[in-house]
Amino acid sequence: MKVLVLGLPRTGTQSIADALTYLGFGPVYHMREVGKNNHQALWIEAIDAKSKGIGKPWGREDFEKILAGYEGVADFPPAMFPKELIAAYPEASIILSVRDEDGWYASMMSTLWHLHTSRPADDPSPMNQLSRRYHAHCWGNEFPKNGRACFREHNALVREASKGRKFLQFQAKDGWVSLCEFLGVPVPEGVAFPRSDDWVEYKKMVERQKKRGAE
């Protein structure tokens, strides 16, 4: 494991993951890997151990059941385990992906929270079960009320847990230079920094729904 990107979702994690891969720090485990590899049950096990005390807390051997072969992690679910991953992978550099709080809150509301509240509570799909645990653990299933405070607390926790380690606080909008300096690699010439977002089409759908509701 070379790089832990431990910022919350909607902080440019996908763009950063794609940038790391381009720079040779891949593959990177991002949320898109969960369903692709049917890892939902393993992450649920990890969350239940952390939030409910079911089973033993996860360490490196446990995380390797999911992360073996990856050189980086980013986004949810890994970002739910900052202290655990920092301890499990002492060789890894740490990046805290951030963005302005208002922009983050609005983005969360129109993507992860919107999807979560649109799904039937009894949806038995593995991804929904994982999503429900995520929202319950991170902000008590009340993102509009608790999300902002959790954002600040999470970032503070990562900064504190990263003391003594190679650490960078980074915004995707800053581009290649500071990231490459941190990683000790050349800045790509003539290559735009990735601007990746799996939620683009979903956000467009949400906006269409809002417009129809206002008519």
C-alpha cells in the first residue's frame, strides 16, 4: 500500500484516484470497486465491528482480504476507517482530500444522500445494506442535521491521526503540482488533471426532477 486518500466522498476522490493511477500509484480502491468485486459483505463486517462491536476490530490482515493488490485507497468505504488504515499500513503516505464545506454539503445532498433517501428502506440489495450502515455510522442517518459537523470532525481526526506520517491536505482543483511534489514524481506535461465523477448523470437526473417539481 502506497497512498491512503482519506477524505470523505464528494471531495474529488475519484479524480485523485485516477490521477494516482496515471502517476503509477495504482490500482486504487475506490467505491466503484465495491460492487465490481462483490465486497459489500466484507465492508459490512468491518463497519459492524467498528460501530457495533460485533467481532474484532479490523487490522491489516483483515483489510488485505479486500485491499490486497491495490496500491492506494480513496473514498467510501475506506474513508470510514482512517485510524485503522493508518495503523494497518505504516508504509503508506496519507492524503486528506478536502473541498469547501458548502460545496461538499450541496454535492452530498444531491448524490449520496438523495440516493439513500430515495431507496426503499427494505431494499435487500447488498449495496443498499452497505449504504444504510454508512449513513447510520457517519452521521446517525441524519445528514442534513449532522453532516457538516461530521465533515469537520472527520478532517480533524485524519489530521491528528496522520501526525508523524507523510501527509498532504489536497484539493483536486489544485492540480498536479503539489500532488506530484508530495509523491516525488514529475509533473505530467500537457496532461489535464482528471475531472472524474461517476455521479454526473445522477446529478442531472436530480436537477430534472427538481425542475419538474417546480413547474
